[in-house]
Amino acid sequence: MVARLHSATFSGIEAVQVEVEVDVSHKGFASTTIVGLPDAAVKESIERVRSAMQNSGYGFPRYKTVINLAPADLKKEGPAFDLPIALGILFANGDVVADCADRNLVTGELALDGRVRSAKGVLSAALLAKQHGFRGIIVPEANAREAAVVDGLDVIPVTSLTQAAGFLSGQLPLEPTVIDLDDVFARSSQYDCDFSEVRGQEHVKRALTIAAAGAHNVLLIGPPGAGKTMLAKRIPTILPPLTLEESLETTRIHSVSGTLEPGVALLATRPVRSPHHSASTPALVGGGSIPQAGEVSLAHFGVLFLDEFPEFARGALEALRQPIEDGHVTIARAHATVSFPASFMLIAAMNPCPCGYYTDPRRPCKCTPLQIDRYLSRISGPLIDRIDIHLEVPAVPVAELRSKAEGTSSSAIREKVMAARDRQRSRFDGLPTMTNGRMSGKMLRKWCQLDDTSESVLRQAMTELGLSARAHDKVLRLSRTIADLADRDSLVSEDVLEAIHYRRLDRQL
């Protein structure tokens, strides 16, 4: 007898429908075979399924059993096929009579005692189920809230194999999980840090306001303890709140990657990813024999903070070029090419020299000029060109550090940022570009026209600082954002001068 159920696998963050076919022949020697390009985790599912069935009171077939995962030319990975395989065996063996198996998609990992463990990518699977017209999706209880954000789909939470079998046979009615998205955003969209906690550094806050307003990348350079990490981790608090569409896409990435906490319905705050400088290239941009998302994708619509920037492997840093420019990363392998979204703000931090005190007036630097040059040369010119703002972060004076007056708050900065974003949204209405940091060359010529004074200032800076063509465009994009923050339609020389000020480290790096 042949039983059929529906499950899902993943290509990037997109779910792909998989038909799980189980044939128990009731003749021949006892053997169980899985076909359809399963990986090691799927092949091992037979032993998990066998124990789970036996410990749940069911018998495992003592005849030849063939399990096919279709389409057969698509690689299947992960333990989420455990539950549909176990249910398929029960139906094919005649132990349970299926009532609504064709109308539901099933996913979940089995424990040896029959419990259903959480699975990756449940949100993407739920979106797939709705797209293909399934009435519902059967998921582990820990993933129910995640799947329930998809409207118009019955999300059935199960805790055990027995419970799932009872529901599909029609003997155990289960209530679908329902959540209130407005309540989820209200409860989860709060940050636990604020810019008001940062003493001093008001000029740095000004530069970060510009960066947030136009989605520009930033390089912070300063001695140890100047507050670079503290500043970087508060940048999400001044960015506009996540929209539902952005939240869904970000949550899908974290769900497929297995980094979404159990019981979390949606990521309502912008992610901050801070990988260690020993991270490999695949860990940073994604990779693996079956491509997986890297840190650049996990930071989608958020902040990727790279502390100790020059200490990262040269190859890993150079691999950042494509996602910084394109907003996505493409990973090519022999059997597939997968694209992951990677639209993030890059915030990098570094010391000015190996000892860290080259720009600190209170401590002498012990590095030779050659050591400093070698240290700075670890970051290539093309990568520096792709970072819009190069910012010196000096040590905070004791008077400011001990001051009882609070600094500018995140809410005050966010108001300015959102006003500038509104101007950009109106300007780019109907176009895919939504921020100044993503303007194309054609857009620059249209919306960044300079008067004679500004033109003279820019030409002189290009000559004296030796700016590249890409740095020239970065200056124009920054100037446009500075004008938006000042609520101006046209650029003035002050805008261009401030933008050039943020590029003055080009000649050093």
C-alpha cells in the first residue's frame, strides 16, 4: 500500500514542496530504503522513526519499505522529514487510516520517545502551504506561533507522533494556533539600549544619524575604550521600525538558519550581528556543500558589526564586496546556485594602529610608521571605497564621562532619521531604491546636482584627496542625505563639505 504526504525542503530561504511517498509491500525481506537525494540527516531518520513509532505503541513494518522524497533530483536535508515519514509508514502499513493528509503540509523532527521537536524554516513552509492551497500545516508546538503569522492557514501544533496521527485520522480534533500581529509588534519591538546612555561623542552621533538616514556604511576608528562597540550596537534604535514585509523576510532567514528562538513569532527589532574576527568566509557570507545563510544575510534589514576590522581574514573581507553593492549574496555550487538577501548596514570598527593609541593624546603610541602602514593595509582600497563614512572616535574626556546630563536620546535621533527617510520615499516613489545609499548613477545625476560653489569644492577634494570614482559617488550620496536631514531640496556647499569630511581617511587607508 502506498501513502502520500506533503512536506517541504529549502532552496536558500524559499521552501520547495516535497511529496513523501511510502510503500509497504507486505512481502519480501525486512528492509527500509529512502530515495530522492537524501542527505545524512534524512537517511538517519529511519532509526529515529523506528524508535519513535515503537515507543509510541506502534509497530514498525517487517516487510520491504521504500520511502521516496519527490522531486527526486532535489537535494533533501535536515531532520524535519521525520514526522511525515513516520506518518506515511503508519498510513501505508494500515495502522492508521488517514482522513485529511492531502489537505495539510507536515514538518517536524522526532525524538526517540515519539515527541515532536522544533524544525527549521517553518515560516517559509507555512508560506508555501498557503501558496499551494493547503488548508493547514502540522508543525511542532514550539514553531506554532512562527507559522501562525501566515493569515488564512490553519496551523496545527502537535507535541507527539500520536497526536499528529490522531489529528490526521480525524479522531483527535486540535485547535489551530492564532496570534495577534499587532500585539506581537507592540510587545517585541522595544530595544533594551539607548543613545542617551552614551556620554559625549555628539559629533559621532551626528555622523551615525546621517548613516541611518541614508543607509550608509560606517567605519569607526579610535583607541580602545572610546565607545565604538557601544555606539554601533545602538544604531538599530535610531533606524525606522521594521515593516511587516521586512519582518517576515528577516524572520524567514533566521528560521531557515535555525537561529530563531523557539516560541518567537516574528523578529520585530532589527537584527545586530557581531561575528568574531576569526569567522571564516563561508560563516560570514554563507556557503557549505548545501548553501546556508551567513552573517551578512542574518543581518538583513539590520546591522552587521565587524569589530577589530583588520583582524578578519583578507578573503573574508573581500567577499563582502558583492553583498555591500548588490544587497544580496549569490553562492554557486555544482548542484545549485542560491541567492540570499543581504541588505544590511555595515558598521566596522578598528584601532588606528596595532597598539591602538596612535590618535590618543593621553597615551603614547609604540608603533613604528611601517607597522602602522602594514596594519592599515590589511583593508584593501576597493573595500574602503565601499564604506561611505570614515569616522574618528576619540576617547571621551573625564568631564563628559562623569557628567550627569544625558546625551541625545535614540527617540530624538529616530525622528530626524524618519523625516529624512520620508523625503527619500517620496523622491523614489515607484522605484525599487528606497534610500540614498542605494542610488544609481542615473539617480545621482538627477537628484544630486551641484551649484558652482559646490562643484568647485568637490573638484578640489577629488584632486587633493585622490578620491576614486566610487568615492565621488559616495560623497554625492552623503551630501543628498545631509540635505534631506536639513529638509532641503537642493544641495549646498556645506552639504558637500561635510560629506567630504567623512572621506578624509581615504588617503591614509
